Amino acid sequence: MTTKAIFYHAGCPVCVSAENSVANALDPAKYTVESVHLGTDKSRVKEAEAAGVKSLPALVMNGAAFHINFGASIDAVK
Amino acid sequence: MTTKAIFYHAGCPVCVSAENSVANALDPAKYTVESVHLGTDKSRVKEAEAAGVKSLPALVMNGAAFHINFGASIDAVK
């Protein structure tokens, strides 16, 4: 049984680096990671904001938002 | 064979949260995570700075520094 983690990004170089290194390094025995490109899937911006995401890339897991470096503000993808 | 990842922190609540959620979630089949408290182990501040760490908590892996949220500037632990 795995827990869901969502990696929100904007397709930016900082985002790609964080996805390749951090998001893809999560233990697959514990987490299933969904990658959401908010630049192309704007319908999910509200959900990301509700989870506490203020900038991208960000990993939402265990009920909290973990912003990883800074690629773009969430306002930039609205 | 695992790769080493180093989680640098300052013992702050933001650091503890990032360690519990993100650092401890890395796949143990791929990464061995070392946790370094720079507030109590100041001898390693230079090594963290050389790896690109500017604030804490930060995860250094695959040759890059990933700052996770913001707990403290690295200058605060010098």
C-alpha cells in the first residue's frame, strides 16, 4: 500500500532537475508519485494552491507542501 | 550499490518536517541519506556551501543542492 505524492511543476529547468533527482528518488514501496504540469493543466492550479503550493516545483506529500528550489511562482502559471 | 545523499539542516521545525517527509522517503535501494545538523556540526558548513547550499533544510544529491522550503539561511548557523 503506497501513499500518493504529487509533484507540481511548470516544465522549467529547475522543475525538471527536481523531478529527476528528488521526486523520482522517492521509495516506490512507500509512494506513488503523480507529476502534474500546471502550465499545461491549469485546471489543477486551485488544488495545488489549496495544498499550500506557492511556487514550483513543489512536492505535496503527507499533507504538506515542500517547495524545492524556485522555478516559478504559482501565479506565473495561472 | 547506493548513492549518497546528504540532508543538511538546522534542527528547526521546517527542517524536521522536510527530513521526516522528503529525506526519509528516498528509496533506500538507491540512496543512503546522511543527516547533518549544521547548528551542532559547524565544521561541515564549508562543505555544504561548496555543494551550493544557501539555506536549510537542503538535500544534496546527484551533484546539486535542493533547498526544501525555508527554515534558516546558512549564514545563521555560522
